[in-house]
Amino acid sequence: MSAIAAKHDTAALMAAMGRKARAAAALLAGSTAAARTRALELAAAAIRAHAPAILAANAADMAKATALSAAMRDRLMLDAKRIEAIADGVALVAALPDPLGEVIKDWSQPNGLHFQRVRVPIGVIGIVYESRPNVTADAAALCVRSGNAAILRGGSESLASSRALHAAMVEGLAAAGLPADAIQLVPVADRAAVGAMLAGLDGALDLMIPRGGKSLVARVQAEARVPVLGHLEGLNHTYVHGAADPAKARAIVLNAKMRRTGVCGATETVLIDRAVLETLGRAIAGDLIAAGCAIRGDAAVAALDPRIAAASDEDWRTEHLDAIVNMKAVAGPDEAIAHIAQYGTQHTDAIVTEDAAAAEAFLARVDSAIVLWNASTQFSDGGEFGFGAEIGIATGKLHARGPVGAAELTAYKTIVRGAGQTRP
């Protein structure tokens, strides 16, 4: 097949998917909460039932992914425990309160008109993501819960895994009597498919959500002709204040960096007050090195241990997604907050301290989607927020911010009830 013919076929495929999604969205929006709940419960059961097939598909993806970094391979890899966690996530979304029809605001005017602002689906959502096949199930579940149709385009490296998970989700939809086209997976790796989605699929798409690396998000934000719910890289900080409890600080920093280095909630830079650098800072550095983490520090930090390399300006701007962490000594909260403002991505930042006033000032002044006090940045996750799952961590300031769960995938309309009023 010629390149021109292939491009035409992809364009036709994507246009057809858009039309099917728009039709399915209308049916899904009119479905009952009970039907959507049942679809998700059945989908979770299907994932568990088809675990061997999903594992086999993932093994095929992993065999082809030799060029990926260790962090990306970790994101791609599925095992029995992770598949069970995916199924659990879908089941948790099924158990969430249904957001559709929720009354956000209720008020009346002196003229007798009664107003209600209620949640409604957005419509058709396009989701582009890389490497992580679990996003296929998470995104599908959240869209079903919120009454939205979805067109999913996973990375080419995870295509087989995503197909297997998608099949289980569709099985749940069909068994519950909901349209299978409500959740569609782009079946080809052709990059032109992403271009078609960014163009809006002839008006079928209402929202684009990118979930992946910096280049993917940048492309979507630059080229999309539909609204974008942005998810930037997680260049996260943990600030160890001078009044930090040493045991808490050591445990939190180690977990924030090393629990899973390839997730967007991982800490990439540790800031530590100079007053405790020689004591607590030295202990934290030792913990990280013992755990296999490479440290890149400023001059004061590098002086703690000959195994600590000098940090470059680029390090402060890098989401390592690996067992590498930056470490810097600061004079106090003002310098820590200024560093976060300069180098952070408004994703997730934490302070460790027993000084409540210092903590509250940090929480108020750090302009990030998620700010934590005495807790690991790895809690930056929709499941940990009680959302069951998430499509991503939105770092913008319009529509949604932080973990994007089912409620964040809704818009609203205003219903006005009158008794014959006319406007003078």
C-alpha cells in the first residue's frame, strides 16, 4: 500500500471512529447510573477473567520494547499484581457516586425563577498516552462513569496490551447493554491518527487529554483545534524544613523518590535547610545512595559525600523518572519556594516540618496543583485521592486541576424552572 493510500485509510478510519463515538455519546449520556455501574463491574470481572491473555499480550509488547529506558519499561510492564490492581481500579470507579445530574448549585431569584446547575457529560473525549497500558482501563472506566464516549490512542509500544484491556472493557459495556462504540481504541500505530484527533475528527471531539512525556504534551497543546486538559511533566520537590522530624523526613524523602521512580508523582529535587544539612541532610543522602539512587547536588550538598555529583542547571529542570535525584541546600522557606517557582511544573510539591506556621505558609504560597505537608509526593495519584483512578494530573488552572477523576470529566448546564415569568 502506498503512503498516500495508507494516510487516506487512517483518515477514513478516524473519521468513522468519530462518528461512532458521537452517536454512542448520546446513548451513554441518556443511560442510567445503574447501567454504567453494571458495565464497569462486568468490565472489572472481564479483566480478571482474561488476565492470562492480557499477560501474553504484554509479554509481546515487552519483547519489542528493548530500546525503551528502564523507567519506560517499568511503566509498560504488567504482571498478575498489576492486572489485579487495574481490575480493582475499575471496580472502585464503579462504586463511586455517579456524577451525572449532581446539583452543583441551587438558587432562586426574587422573580420566582428557580435555578439549578447540574453536572452533564462533556461528550466525546480523545485521550493520547504513552507506554502505560493501565491508562486504557483507567480512562475507559472514568469516561463510562461520567457518561462520556472516549477515543483512546495508546503508544505503539503498548498496542497489544491496550487491545487486550480494551477488549475486556468493551465486554463489560456490551454485557450491560451499553454501546460498545462508547470506548474505542485506535487500532493502528500510524502517527496520522493523532493528527486526525488533534484536528477534532470533523467536530466529533469535545476535549483532548494528553498523558505522556513532555514532547507529546507539547505537540497536543500546540496543534490541537479542540480544548486540551493539560498534564505536564512532574518536576516535583520535597522541601525538608529545619524543624522537620528526622525520622519522618528520612522515610518521606526515600519513599517520594524511590518507591517508583518512573511515576509522575516521584520527587525529582530535594531541598533541605542549611541548618540541618550536616546532620539530617547527610542521613538523607546516605539513605538514597544506599537505595541505589544517584545524587546530583549543589556545592554544599556535594561536599557531604564524594559519591555525590555536581548538579547542572539542566538537572534542576529535568524530570529524571529514574533513580536520580537533585539535592540543594537552601537558607529557608523563601529560598525553597523561590526555587520551586523557578524550576517546578506546578504538579506536586511537599514540605516536611513540625512547624505548623511554616507548613501553612508553604501550602499557601506554592502554586502547584497538589501541595503536601509531611507526606510523600507519591500520593499524587487519583486512587490515593479516593477517585478510584485518574486520567492524569492536570497542571493548568482552567476546568480541572490535580488528579482528573470522573467528576472532573463533566461540564454543567443550568436548568431554569419558572411559572410563566416573562422579562420586562
